[in-house]
Amino acid sequence: MNLPKNLLQFAAAAGLILLNRPLLAQAPAVNPERELAMKIDGSFTVAAVGDFIEVHPVAELTDPRVHNAIKIIQNSDIGFGNMESNLVDYPNYPGTYTDHTGPKAAAADIKAMGIKLMTRANNHTTDAGTEVMFSTNHLLDEVGVVHAGADKDLESARAAQFLDTPKGRVGIVSMYSMANPPLGGSVETATYRFGDSGGTPGVNVLRLTTFHVVTPEQLQQLRDIRDAAFSHRSEIKNAAPPPANEPKDRLNFFGPWYKAGTTPAGLSFTMNQDDLRGIMRSIRNGKEWSSFLIAGIHTHEDTNSMVMPFLSEQPADFLVDLAHKSIDNGADMFVGTGIHALRSIEIYKGKPIFYGLSSFVYQLNQGQVALERYRAAKQDPYSTEKTDAELSWDAWANPAQTRLGQDNMESIVAECKHDNGHLVEVRLHPIDLGIDAPLSEKGIPRIASPALAQRILKKLQTISQPFGTTIAIENNIGLIRVPGAR
């Protein structure tokens, strides 16, 4: 440098230049093992629950079974759940909303339960447009509940959000899986902003492609039918060219994808690699700037076309891969919601994966549901010949008679206990959302009766066994003791 000597001396004295050293010293290499490890010493407990669809507050109910369910969350360091319904200040909100909408008071009620972090990327976030999405975000902000997954654009919706606690900073990343989205995206999908275009508000979507599983012989039959049709393409104006370099184990049959396999009516999914890359980057970045990070997904994909919708007890193939990749990139916990039923549990590299946590508060607007039933039947919605309860959702009116109703009313609070940076135990508290309750009390969490608790926990034992998860049952609570915990 040809700077005057006195200027060099001034710069050195001011700390701007280190004489006889390079101007830009090389930064020390980042140690991934250190950055992606859990960084909270001592005891640290996370209570994770599933979906919240809350139409009226429940936290102050004096019913001891309700109180004891909520107390588990209140006694933890962090309470986590998924905000599936929207919230509006009814007297003052000028926009529209659906029956998946709760009052402003529900935000404070959720905070009173001990919920501090919520995922927001799901299929109901923009039910009535982005205005109701922003209303919900604002009301959660007002009470101090940190949320992620839904925002003004994809960069904001995909980014990790943080809560600073006395024990350390906790991050959260939220995503919603969408199979076969329409060309051009959907109303839920947030988009990145590029220059003067894009920047659509919405949720952080992980796009999927669905593959229907057929036998190799059936796949060849489909290929023969398709190729026979393509042999006539010269007769069709503007006909698309036949597929090139197509893998032998899969094919596109004029829209739907098929894949060779052995499971009758099985379903398989592939993830959009751009979405996956962006989500993994958010998880990794989020963990580098926090002490503990939760990755949450709202997902409805089943494992088989013959399973009743949202009731597959095992996770779809992509979900296992996604959960593992999330933990590999720094997540300390992976939580799936959306199917309103319990799915298997896995401990992967000492971290908990809950493939489906069902619901925690599941109150639908029964009047609205009944009104829709009346209209579907082309009946007078204001007739007094039948009551709302008679025309209400059958699975709620008589849940014990259907698997749909029973599984939708069973849940757990997953209490994850950590010590000095390691998961040591997961306690599974069975929850009854009102299997035998009257309509006015359905969807409210209660500690399950001993008989129901045993049924829930034994089911979890069975469906988690393929992942090598051992669940002990003691005093009607499930216990997962983590091997190798310090």
C-alpha cells in the first residue's frame, strides 16, 4: 500500500489495519458437529402436541382431567403445537373467514396452556385469503407466541423463527407438504420475490409428486397402452413428444405417475428438490443461530390408496427421509401433524421423531357443519324438524361407532426430557378429545381414562415397533428411554 506513513500509523492505532498482517484474516472453519449439536446444558423439557382448531377457550376449565392435561405443557420449558385454525377479532374484523376460525381470545388461551412455539404452514392457513392468515399471525404476536411457516413471501415463511428463553434460544421451522400442486402454484403457496415480481404471501410448501404402486407386470401393461396411443401422435395437432430416457421402474400415464412395487394400491412420493434444498438450508441456518430447533410439518399423505383419508398409521416414504434429513441438518426434534390421528414414533440419532401427533384441541363449528349438511341435502337450513346434532358430522356425533371418529379423538402429549444436551426420556401422556362426550364438549383435551390410555399406548407400541422404538407402559403413561443417553 502506498499510503503516507502517518496515515498508516493512524489506521493501525484505530484498529483498522494490522501492520505486517493480511488486511482480511481468514475466518476459522465452522465446526458442523459443534454448531448443529444441542447447546442447552442442564435439564430441558419440551412438551409437543398436535393440531389446534380452537373455536372457544378451554384453558380455564376446572375439570381436573382437562387441567391435568394442560398442566403437562405448562410445567415444561417449551410447549409446541400446530395452529391449524385461524383467529380473528370478530367484532372488528372486516374480512371473511370459515368455520376453522376462532376468536381473538383463543390466542391468549393457547398461551395460557403453555404453548410458546407454533407451526403455521398448513392447508387451512389461507382458507379465507391471506388477510385471515395475517390476522392470526398478528393475534399470536400480541400474546407472545412465536410462529413460523406463513408470511408475506416464501423467504419469510421458510425462515426459522426464534424464542429466547432463560435456558437458551429455541428455533422453529414450519412446512406443509402438498402432493401434485397445480401448475402455477396454489392459493396456499408463498413465493420468493425476484426483483419486481413474485413475493406472494402464503405458506412454506414442500411440493410432492405422487406415485401409484403397481406390479412390474401391470406397469408394463400401462406402458404398452400409453405407447400404443403415442403411435397415433402424428394424427394429433400439437401432440406432445413421447417421454425420453424414462426409467424402467416408473412411468407417466397421461398425468398420473406409476411405479413398480409389491404393495397393492401403495403410494410413494418424491420431494421437489428445490423445495427440499431451501427447507434444509432454513433448518441448518436456524440451528446455527439457536440452541435447540424444532422442525414441524403439516402432512396428509397416506401410504396406501385404500386407507381412509388421513388415517395411515405409518408415515409415507418421503416423510421418513425428510425427518432424517432434518435431523442430519440440525433439528433436535421433528413433529408431524395434519392427519388428526396418531402415527409411529422413532428415535433417530438420539432425537425424537413424531410422525403424527393427532390433535390437541379439535373443535369444529358444529353449527356451520350442520348448515352445510342441510344445504347438501337441499333442505331448509332453518327448519326445526331436525336439530343440528342430528345433521352434524357423523364421526363426531357417534365416534365410537367408526374408526374415523375414534382415531380422531385419541391423542398424546409427548413430554421430551433432555439433560446436558441429550434426550434421555420421552413420556407419552394419552389424551381423550371426547370420544364419549356430548357435542358441546368434543375436541377438548382430557387425560385419558385408564382403559383408553392402555389402548392408545398399545397401539403406539405396535406401530412404532418397525422403527425399533420400545415403549414401556407404566401407570398408564408411555415411556421411551433413549439408549446411550448420558
